[in-house]
Amino acid sequence: MTTSAKLSPDTICADATATRAHAARHLPLLPAGTILRLHGPLGAGKSEWVRGLAHALGVLGEIPSPTFTLCQPIHGGRLLLEHWDLYRLENARDWISLGWPDCLYTVGLVAVEWPERYPGPWPAQTLDLTLTPQSDGSRLLSWT
Ligand SMILES: Nc1ncnc2c1ncn2[C@@H]1O[C@H](COP(=O)(O)OP(=O)(O)O)[C@@H](O)[C@H]1O
Ligand SMILES: [Mg+2]
């Protein structure tokens, strides 16, 4: 069975804890070198999901997030996790000077918020997760 065949079907996550747990459940299905493209509006829970992944990798304590930097490397887990947030890059064109796309080929895991900002190409080992806020405050998480 391929990895994508084992990913959960659409899942409702009632709160941030459930969203982090969803990430933790999926970690065993994410081989080193996987790129995770995280889709969804501001506040959908993309960073919460990455936090859950970091905790599941064994990172202890506060997980830094790429609020003022484009990329936040998260050390201290079984694999290096690189967390990109491309939100502020709407007009960026100089991907080469940012280190793209080479930085996508790592020995760890890479999570990218607002991946739509990057025109590609993406490595083959890329998965897409969409987080959609629901009217009751929960989030619908779907692998697409
Ligand atoms: N079901 C849920 N899943 C994830 N976050 C939730 C959920 N319900 C409420 N939240 C809250 O929504 C916010 C999501 O923020 P964040 O993860 O930074 O979003 P994003 O990175 O998508 O912009 C957090 O304050 C979190 O506590
Ligand atoms: Mg975020």
C-alpha cells in the first residue's frame, strides 16, 4: 500500500488539541524527505498542526513558529522539521536566493504554509493537507 492509501479520510478536529493529535497520528506515515503543503485560511490551524508534528517527533518545550522569519528550523526531534510560512511572499520572485527549490530536498520533514505562493516545481514526495474552519469552530482536515 502506498503512504497516501493509509492517510486518514476527512477528519473533524474539534479543537487545537485534536488538530495536533491528527498530526501525531500521521507522523509514522511520513518518511524522511516528505514535504507537507498545508492549505487553509489564516487561523485555520496550520501552525497548530506543525506543532503537533514537532511534539510527536520528540521536540520538548515551546515550539518556535516562523512569525518573523520565513523559515523556522525545529531541532531536537528524531528528524529535523523545517517550517516555512510563505504568507508574506505574495510578490516574491527571487526563489533561488531564498534557497528554493533546493531546500525542499532535505533529510528531514518540511512543512509549508501558503504553498500557493510558490509556482513550483515541487518534489514528488509532497503531500497536501487542507484545514477548513467549520461554523461550529471545529476544523475539517482532508488529505487532497
Ligand atoms: N480545531 C482547531 N484546530 C486548530 N486550531 C484551532 C482549532 N480550534 C481553535 N483553534 C485555534 O485557532 C488558531 C489557529 O492558529 P494557527 O495554527 O496559527 O493558524 P494558521 O497557521 O492556519 O494561520 C489557534 O489559536 C488555535 O488555538
Ligand atoms: Mg501559521
